[in-house]
Amino acid sequence: MPKGTLPDGDPPVRPADLERAGVWLAGHGLADVRPTPLLATRLAVRRRVRLAASVVLAAFIVGVALTYTGGMVDGSGHRRWLLWVLTALVVGLVVAQSLLDWWVRRVDRRAGAALPRRVAHSVRLGWRTVLGWPRAAFAAATFAGATALAIGTLTLPNSTARYAAVILLMGLCGLAVGVVVQLRHILTHPVVADDEVSLTADVIMRVEDARVGAAPTAVWSVWSLPVVSVFSTTLGWWNAAWLAFIVLSVVALALIEARTARSAAVARHAMSAS
């Protein structure tokens, strides 16, 4: 089978996907490399999965918002039932993320079946290489900070603030599990490559997938849901802490983005070390 082709049973690669693959290669310092159907197929499924993941996350945030506002309208008598609804939403988020990861694994597995030979790193890439210490520490600190503020809010005498804190904690748990599931998939799924260039591209895709999955945007979105009503009922340390949390998180993320190596540089370093 010619190098870079796909199994006969798969649909042909669209010219637009090949063109996007060429742009992707050029953007990562591989402009002299010709895009192959294999690379175009792997990049295309990742674009579709990221779009689907954004839709799933948006639906989850809307569901959390409706659960919160429903508890405000109906009062405490319906809040326990609504928390069960939120539990179902959290489970649905994790299942949806698992299914999206399975979609990527399936496409990669079928693409790998087309290769006349397979190559891989001598040592399996770990989270320190794929994600990096700064981003891993930032993701952990973001979840820990949001969780600490939510737990602290449970001590307030205001029932509205306490209900908001419970909603936040359940939402954060769902997001944390989703991130862990995605990172586990990135670290464990097999390499799909047959030469040095495709191996470098495989590492770049892993690094980009990990950085997108560990970004705290979802945490900020879920955390912001009950803020308006809590502002109107609970002034003081909680509001100041929440604002400081958001501002410091944004500044820290900007510094990490500016100071850490790009995904292509990380891939080349990993290739030279293996």
C-alpha cells in the first residue's frame, strides 16, 4: 500500500482537508513536507471532535445554569431534585467526552492500519512532555482554587450562596473528571507514524490536544454562572476572592502562553531526546 494512504474501505480525503493539513504543517515549521491523506484524516477528526466538544460543553453549562436558576425560582423544596438532574448532566459530560475520545481512537486505529510499518518513541511520552509542568500546575491550581472558594462559600449564612456553591462543586467535579479522561486518552493511545516526520506530527497533535483539554476556560465559565445573584446577596470576601481568582488566573495563563515553548518545539525536543 502506498505510503500515507488509507484503507480501501474508507472514504477519500477531501481536498479541503489536505489543504488544511498543508497549512497546519507550514504553521509548525514543516512547510517543506507534503501533506498526506493520513495526516489530513487525523487532523480532520480532531477538528470535528473539538467542535463537538465545544457543543457538549456549552450544553453542559446551559444545563448547569438552568439547574441553578430553577433552584432560585422554585425554592429549596425543588433543589434536591434539581441536584439529581445536575448529577445526570455531570455523568453525561463524562460519557460524551469518552465517546469523543473513542471517535479519535477509532480513526487513528484505522489510519494506522494503512501503514506498511509503524514507528514509535523508544520511551512513552509522559505528561511532563505532553502537557508540561507549568500548564499541569496551573490546571491543578485552577481547580483547587475554584474548589476552595466554593467550599468556603458553604460557610456563609446565605442559602442562595450555599446553593450556588453546591452547584459549582458538582460542575467542577464533572469538568475535572472530563479533563482526566481526555489526558489519559492522549497519553495512552498508540502512535500513528511510519517515519520521523509523521512521528513529529503525532507528538505535535498530542501536545496541542493536551493543552486544549487542560485549558481552564470551562472552569471560568461554570464558576461565573451564579455570580450575578451572589453579588446581589453576599458582598464581602467571597466577591473579592472570586475577582482576584479570575484576574490572577488570566494573568498566569497569559504568562504561561508567552513563556512556554510552542508545540512544534516541544515535539522536536522530544524527538531529539528519544
